[in-house]
Amino acid sequence: MKIFNQHKQILDMIRCFRKEWRLYSDSERTTVCSIDSMLVALQLSVAEVNKKNHGDFNASLSEVVLSWNYFLLDKLAILHKNMEAPENYVDIKIAYDNFLRCCNMLDLIDIYKKWRAVSLENESISSEQLLEFIAGKVDLANENNSVLSPSSIPSNSLSQDNEELLLKVKKMLYAYLSLLANSKNDLAFAYILNIPDRGLGREAFTDLKHAARKRQMSIFQMATSFIRTIELGGKGYAPSSDDPLRTHVKGLSQFIHFMDKLEEIIGEIPDPRLAGGRILSTIKMHLIKGRNSKDPFCQAAEEVVKDLDLRIKNIKNFQHEAMAANSTGISPARPKVHSINHGTAYCGRDTVKSLLALLDEAAASPPPNSKAQLLFGEEFGFPSTILLFRQVLNRDKNKVAYFLKEDYLNFFVLVAAFCLIRYGWIPSAFRRKAGSGLVSILIGNCCGILATRLYFRGRQ
């Protein structure tokens, strides 16, 4: 009986997606949603539906796990007979699909469905086998020796604490690379917004998310747009003085300028091997700045960067070998000399494709050991993803309450002024001088406007 390597099949499936991305997606930079990200996206979707139906943006672990178990079977079309769907499941699934679409991501099951439709191979991974992999029922111990295996960990880390630290550092690096390749990835942005510390906490994320939702942009694109507007200068471009993002200019500038530096490396260094190594080294130096070289975090960062740098080189070697095997002996067409910015665009695209290949391998990682830690744990003092997204809605409530209080105060002041003038509660000489009739009309109109504002604010 032929041994079926599920892990290799999943990697081949993702490589097929990347090679024929036009059949799967509208963008070459669409990233593959890993099992970790699928869980977090589903958690946010459950919380969003709970907010809509019960007024509280929250999702318990039991709710997420129950929805997760049904969700996998439903998407793979292998539901058991008479299996009851969780409450509001249809709304949860719609919210999940919308979230991934806004983040320009496809999950493993979406890719699997389209891959099965276009694959010409006689043998392919079955729905049950993919379910076993996503649910964590597959033993990948034999895969850890593979250079391309995303779950491998440098061999000189022995203790469990060191292994956990290595995985956390790797997650940071993957988040930076993912945001670099896909600027719409809100999950990656949320994870690295304040790593390292830039003074951008929950309030900054709340203000960014609120502004991004208002302008229908991703959070990172909103932050970039705001900083670019500030840098342009001039009254015509400057944001309004009461823009809440103004309080986060320093931290956002540091973040955007660092991402600009990574983009410059992509455009300036032609060789993807060198560019990938430089990008990883730049991120590492950014993360360990101000730390002692003997700090376990610094040592973990050094090990992870070496590991990922080697993988990028192996990815390029693998791609060149595949091209050589499929070569027809005819030289590929080179970009036209007169093409606008052809050098930067061509070299940059090659590097981005290498980074996407590295991220694709990471997306084939097995599921997390602890769902509770993934969904609700705080890392390096930064809150969990659901807590960040929850702050947006609570912040909006606080703003409405503040404006309601302000409008009520103005309303009562105007009513008092109207009564003083209209009913003679002030000296008659002053009324004649001020023109009480005209003043009464103006104050009455203001009271009407404020009453209308109070009515509509109360409905929010």
C-alpha cells in the first residue's frame, strides 16, 4: 500500500494555488490563511454576530470550538446526518467569509475546493484527510526533518520555554512578512502594531479601526494614508485638529517608516536570496533593539532568522530546479528596457513571490496545541485580537454617550435663555435693547436643532 504523505500533499496543493493564482483569486498577493488565523477569524465572526444579536462583542471558548467543529464539516461537505448547526451559524459563516475577503486571504479549505476542481492528478488528498490535518489528528513528526517544513524548530533549543519563545518570535516575523506581502491583512497588522513597543495600544488600534471602517480601507492602509497626509503638509492636506489619530502620530510614523524601509529593500536588491536575508535581518534588529545580546529573546530571534533565511534560499533553489526541469530550451522573455520602473518592479515581484512561498509553507503548519492561549492569551503585554477589536465598539458607545451629555447641556442652557427673554425674567430695558422677539426666534430654532440631534444620537 502506497504511503500517503498528507503534509506534502497540502504543500503541493498550496504551490499549485500560487502557480495558478488567477484561477483562485483576483490578486497575486492573496495570502493563505493558516489554521491559527482561521480560528481567530472565526472567533471574531462569532463575536460580531453576538454583538448584533445580544449587544456584547464577545465569544467564549466553548462557542468558538462548537462553531469550529461544525464549520469544518460544513465547508468540506461531510456533515453527519441530523447534525444540528450552532446558533446563528449562517450569520457566522457570512461574517467569516466577509472578513477573509476584506483581508485578501483564502483559507486552506477554499483553496482545496478550487484545487480539486482544476487538478488533473489522479490522486489527491480527500476531504476526510484534510479534516484530520486541520483538526490536528495527523502525526507530522516525520516531517520535522524537512527543510521546507514550517513546523521545524532549530535543534539546539531544548527546553519547552525556549521552544515557545522561538514560536512566538517566528510568529512575529511571519506577521511582518505577511503585512509586507499583503497590506490588507488586518490580523497581521493587529499582532505587530506595538511589537516592539511604539506606544500604540488599544486606543490607537481603536482609532485606526474606526477610521478604516469609515473610509472602507484596511487598517494598515488607513495608517499609511494618514501618515502620508501628515507628511504632505499644508492646510489643504492636514487632517482636522480633532482627528483622534493625531495623538498617535509618533508611533504610527515609526511603524510606517519601518515598513517603508522593508519595501525599499525589496525594490533595491535584485536577488531574492539577498533581499530576503536583508529583510529578515532588518526585522530582527528592529525587534531586539535596546535588549542585551544575552537576552533569550535575542538568541531566539537570531536562530529563527537563520532558519527562515535558509528556507528562502532553499525555496529559490527549488523554484530554479523546477524551471530547469520544465525548460523548453528557449530563453524566457526579459522585461522591455523602456518599461516604466521595469527593474524595480521586476526584481521586487520576484522577491515578493519568494516571501509568499515562505508564508505558504507556514500556512501548512499543524494547528495550535492550545486554542485558549491562541484566542485569549496576551503576548509581550499586547492584548489578544478579540480584545483589540472589541474596543472599537465600546469606544463608539463612549463617544455617543459623551455627545449626548454635551447636547443635553447645551439644550437646557438654550431653553433657560429662551425662558429668560420670552417670559420677562430679565429687565425690560435689556429686552428692548436686545430685541427679544428676534433673539427668541433664534434660540427657539437652536433648541429645535438640538432636540433633533438628541433624538438621532439616542437611536445610535
